[in-house]
Amino acid sequence: MKELRVGTRGSKLAIAQTNIVLESLSRVNPVFEYEIVKIVTSGDLDKQQALFSMDRKGLFEKEINEAVLNDEVDIAIHSIKDVPSKLNENLTISSIPRRESINDVLISKRKRKLIDLPSNSVIGTSSLRRAIQLINLRKDLIVKPIRGNIDTRIDKTLKGDYDGIILAEAGLKRLRKLNVISQRLEITEFLPAPGQGALGIVSKKNNKTLINFLKKIEDEPSRKSIEVERTFISRIEGGCRFPIGACAIASKKNNSIRFFSKIFSSNGSEQLFVKKIGSYDFPKRLGNISAKYLLRNGAARFAQGWDKAVDEWNKKNY
């Protein structure tokens, strides 16, 4: 095999991420040629509805992974946070390159920090997780849904449609737009989405030769961290209507993984927080233990009420 067909979304960020991965693969084997195949997903088609009011499972990856299954492409490149915790049994995440920043950031007019925004400032986000954390930090802010690619969201802020927006730092770095950031939000008070900042390469599970090639650009600590987070999500059964902040930080040097997670009640009045340290060699065990802890302490009860909360949000904003 001297050519790889690479499936990806057609957005500017998706293409940038794909090119980053392909540059790494080219350094491993410069003989390969790559064909980028842009695939429209269901999440790309509906540009109006708030993302958190849609069934998030497979929203931005289903059609691309189906192309892998149907041999229309050889691999798919995704943002890990868009990949459901349960893949088709014939697919696997073959490689996870080095993870980028996991932090969320604020972009605001006049580069104001979150604490300096005036009361009733309008902040845009497509994420329930971000919305509820914003409200908890600043109850006097107005949080409204926003759709569109990164450039569109930034433009809406700069021209005054919003006083600020929250985005992932990793995407801005990959698009070389770090200069627009007003504030980097610390994960201790603003937890990211599980998988945020990480990319994954999906291929067929039975193609061992291809998998071995893709593994050459894998970053082991990033893999360990993602395994914790994805195991945790699988057990806790989180989804778009159940906002969860979670991140794992793996250190091979210290032979350990630190894990943090926070879940929220639908009115934001209650939170459950878990902070645990586990062995570097057993990431899935840490994910399972952390999920069990939250489930024992009422995580299932927190899930109740979110459907109604989302419906009320939609009635108010659409």
C-alpha cells in the first residue's frame, strides 16, 4: 500500500487537524501518498439547532466511519471528543497522536477576562458543560447558544453579537489563532470535555499492517489519558444532555495518572466532583473506579431533569 485515502469532515479545523496528522505520518514514511476525502456528517447539515439539543452520538463521525467500513476510505481522522465511547465492533482507534491543550478559553471584546465582564454580558457556547460552568462562576452572565465554525464564532463576537465566547484552545492553536484569546481557563475551575484536545485515527480492526504503521505516531501518555476518560464516560453513560467535565493527565515518569471529573444537576445548584490518582499501567481501572464513585454518590439522579432543561432552553432561544 502506497496511498492512503483519509476520511475527514470538510471544515477548516478538520482539514487542519488532518494535515497535522498526515505531516507526522509522512515523516515516518515519506513514500506514502495521501488523498483527503471530505465527508459531510449529520452534524454539518443542521447548522441552526443547538448541538446539545441533538442526539450527539455519532453526530460528527458516523458517516466518516461508515466510509471506513465500506472501504471508501482507509482511515478516518476525528476529534476524540466526537467519537462515541462504543465504536462499531469492526473498527478501532488505531492511533492517538500527542494531545494538544485540554483547556477551554474565553474570547471577548477588548480582551476582558471572565471576572471583568460587565453584568448581563452575553456569552455564546454550543456546550451544556460550558454553559453550566459559566453560570456557576458568574450567575449574572447571559449564556446563549451559538453555531458555526471557529471563524464564524469569532466574527460574531468581534462585531458585537456576543460579548464573549468559549472555545477549546486546541482548535485555536491548530488554526494559529491563539492571538484572539482573552483568557485561558484553568481546568481546576473549568473542566474540559472528555477527549478535548486529542485526535484519533480510526481504521478497520483487522488491518494489522495499517495499524502498526499508524501506531508509529502514537503518544503513549495521550493514549493512557484518553483510555481513562473514555472508560469513565462509557460507565457513567454521559452524553450531550448530561454535561460532564473530565480530564486525565498521565505521567510515565511518575507512573501515575491524575483524573478529575465534575457533573452537574440540571439547575446548576448541585455538583458532584471526583479526583483520583491511578497507575499509569491501568488507565481503564482508574476510569471505572471514578465512574463507580460518582454513581454511588448520585450521578444517576443528576441525569434526571436534563431533557426538560434542554427543551426549556430551546423554547427560550429559538
